[in-house]
Amino acid sequence: MDAYARAVSLLPEDYRQALSMRDGSRAEELRLRRGRRPTLLSDAGERVFSERICTEKDLLCVLEKASGASLHAVADTLRQGYLCTGGVRIGVCGTLRGEGAEGGFLRFGSLALRIPRECRGIARELLPALRDNARGGTLILSPPGGGKTTFLRECIRCLSDGGLRVAAADERYELSGGEEEAFDLGGLTDLLCGCDKAQAVMLLLRCMNPQLIAMDEITRRQDLDAVREIAGCGVGILASAHAASPEQMRARPLYRELLREEIFSLAVCIEGSGEKRRYRLQAIG
Amino acid sequence: MRKVLGSVLILTGCAAAGYLLCAARRRRLQCLEALAAAVTAMEAELAGRAAPIPELAATLSERFDGPAGAFFRLLLSKLDRLGETPLYKLWSEAVRETLTDLTPDERAALCELGASLGRYPLDMQRQALALCRNALSDAAAAARRKEAEERRLIWAFSTASGVLLLILLL
């Protein structure tokens, strides 16, 4: 079962029937919002796939199925606004309980079922440059939903199969596609899943003797600190960040700091969406 | 000769009826004790590692025999319908279908537990588990006390009714 089929299988029966397998080739997300009609997001935009208004019961149905009726078992990730099942990441919105309470939601408002993809060959053209910079730092940049994780996954696979020992920190199971490791990350890749990124990076550095460490989304100060630690150790870094370009990164204090330290010398900027997506190399300096 | 044989058959029949009544009470007691132990095990699994419900059902179906084991096995097989049918309904169905020796009140206590499982924060689930465990333990203690008294009563009644039947027929 591919990721799209897995995502669809989590929906209530009538929504499942409203979606055809044909939709799957371009689907990026399935979105359910309480009080609204459900939509499918693809490179062509967001379109309604059923006229039936989504209720909170529908949201609970998806969450119950996704968590095996065990929201307590996914409370940690739910507190951060998502849960993962079979490689599908479900973003969760709604009303949270008061601070300090067990990670539950008082009410669920909307769900975004993100469908991961394996796009073989998308890194082919940039691979020589990435390989040359394997001992340095490479950043993959795009706005949210731009395909950073897909590209990062493909880079890991290619570099690993090309003979590089890669260690990947996969906090949200998005690189591996879940505990079943649905995606091929190459023969020489060591994967640490479900662990805080910053912590995972340090563990991988100490324990796995990597030549390149890969991590998805540098977003917090802790991630930046972990990147700093790796930088001086002769190990390459391949990471992604939310920004359209290095210039745009400078607008955020955290990223400004990251650029100032010159840890990353190369950026891959992802532009466009769907089949029109382009990958542009840019030196950072 | 026929009279002797008939008398033996009547007495044996009455004793068997008494034995079956006692066995039903013993079965209920064993079921209550096993369920109380299973609920305690669930509490531990949830507190220790926040185990997901399907994993819990699988573990407990292997650990327990008899009606408690049958209950968790049936629940596990019903979990395929999750999403279409909420957990509390699947749980109640399994309670109704497997725990037939329990009284309606005891079954209601278990169904109430099913309504709290999986959906609420861990501390609330643990409270529900503790409530259910107490209800089952209290019911088991009461059943244990009553069983000794009732056993004597049932044996006496069944033997006496056998003898009475013999006197009437002879």
C-alpha cells in the first residue's frame, strides 16, 4: 500500500469512496476542517472532494484509526501538533487544554494528512555538487510544503548508495516513512527515529561514526546548537530549513546567526511546485 | 433392580444439577478475579509505557486464559473495525459476547471503562481503570464470600430435592 492509499484508508468510509486512486499521483495533502467540506491539496491547488460537511466525529474517526484508539500513546507528538502513522504525518489543530495538562486537545478543529513521496532521480543533476560538498554543509531551502523532505530523502539515498556513510535524524518519521521504514534511504544510512533532532544528532555523531549527518528542518535554537557541534568535527551536514532563499533566511534572527557562522556553504533552493518544481544551487557566503 | 437404578439416576441427576450451579458460580468468581487482574495489568502497562490499546489487547490475550483471555482476543479481532466503529462500542460488544457469566452491573462497569480508554489523557484513563478494578474486586470478594455459603445450600437443596423426588415416586 503506498502512502496515498494509507492516508485515504484513515478517512471515514464515504470520504474514502469519494477519492479515487487516480487522485493519488498528484496528491500532497488531504485536509479535513470541522464545519467545512474536505479538500485534497495537489500542485493544482486545493479542491473539495466530497460535499458532506466534515464534523468533529469525522476528525475523531481519523485520529482513532491513526492512533489505534490510543491518543495517550501519541500524546508527546500530539502536544507538538502532529502524529505519525505508516509514514503519513497528520497535522492537528484545535483547542488545546490548559498549559501543563496531559497533551490532549479539548476540541479538534482540523487535520492535514500529508502524503510523503519518494521521487527518485530528482537529485541527479545536483548530485556531483552535493558530493563535492559532502564534508561541508548543504542547506535545502523552500517554503513549507515545497518538497524539502522529499528532496532531502532522495539526497540521503543517493549519497549513501554512492558510498558515503550517512546518519539521519528522523524525529517525525518523515524521512523513513514510519516505523515500517517505508522509504529506501540507501545502503549505508543509519537512522535514528522518534528522538529530538538536536539530541539525535549528538548521539549519531558520538556513536555511529558518520561521514555525513542529515536532519530535516532546522527550526529551533537547540537545532542550531547541534549543527554548531557537528561543524567542527569534520562531518558533513545536510539539513533543510524554511526559507525561499539564503537572502530570505537573513530575515530571521536564528537563521542570520546560522549564516554568519558560515557552517553551510551551499544551498539548494526549491522553486515552484508539482511537476514544475526546480532545484537551484546557490553558494552561501 | 429397576427401582434401585432409577433411584441412583434421580440422585445423580439432582447432584449433577447442584454441581452445575456451583460450577457456574465458581466460573463467575474466576472470571471476576481474572478480569480484576487484567485491569491491574492494564493500569501497569499504561502507567509504565503508555501502551497503545491494540498492543495491550494482544499482550493480555496471551497472558490470560478463560473468559478474560477470550474477551481480549475478541476485542483484538474487532479492532480492525476501528475508525468505522469507535473503540467503546467494540469494547462493549466484546464484553457482551464473551463475559456472559457476569451480572449486568459488572458488565456495565466494564463497558464504562471502555468509554474512557484511548481517548482521554492517561491520568483519566488510570482513574477509570482504578474504578473498574475496585468494582470487579469488590464483586469478586462478595462472590467469594457467598460462594462458600451457597455451595453448602445448593448441595443440601439438590440432595434434598433428589430424596424428595424418590419418596414421591416410590
